[in-house]
Amino acid sequence: MEARVLDALAAEGYDDVTAAQGRVFARVGTQGTRLTELAEQARVTKQTAGFLVDQLERAGYVRRVPDPTDARARLVVVAERGRAAVEVAQRVEEEVEAEWTRHLGRAATAELRRTLTRLREVTDPYG
């Protein structure tokens, strides 16, 4: 799935997103997310998360804005270019899931989703 999404992003002109950046970018919440939370959720150091967010910000995918709940803090939010890239990613995810459903059938695909969701509870509780 990740490879298909990255390939599609590159084909649509978003060829400057790496897998590492994507893993951090995917965790930016709709109302924004603090850098420390992104680092924790992506299971990287705060310095690594900051480096990746800096790259995403320079490329126009995210912005840093003041946190309305804490004047000392900043939130990472998805920028306009980032929203366009998210639309591409979501489209590809839907296409891949449809392919899996055609191959496995609806029942097996539903069971796969349930199983992977349960597994994610222990492998990526923030996802």
C-alpha cells in the first residue's frame, strides 16, 4: 500500500515525499498536531520528527501555526499542497482496497481489515 501511494504521489507531481516523511505526515491531525506528539506517534525522536517536518514545510505540505490552547506551543497543520496530496493518497488507498476485495472477496477482506485493525492496536496504537 505504501509503495503504491508513494508511486502515485510521484506520478501526480508530489515526487518529493519520502516514506519517512509520509509516516510523519500521515499522523498530522485535522486540527493540527504538536511536534512531540508526531514524534511519539511515528516512534521517532523529536529531533527526527522536527527534521522531517522542516522538510515537509519547505515543500509546502505542512505549516506550523500557534496552538490556540497554549501560546508557547505550535501545531503542525496540513497546508494546501498537503491536502491535495492527501486526496491522491486516499484515492489510491481506495483503489488498492478495491483490488484486494476483488481478489479475496468481501468477507475475507472484511476479516482482514478487522484482523489488521486489532493487530494495529499493539503495533501502532496511535494510528
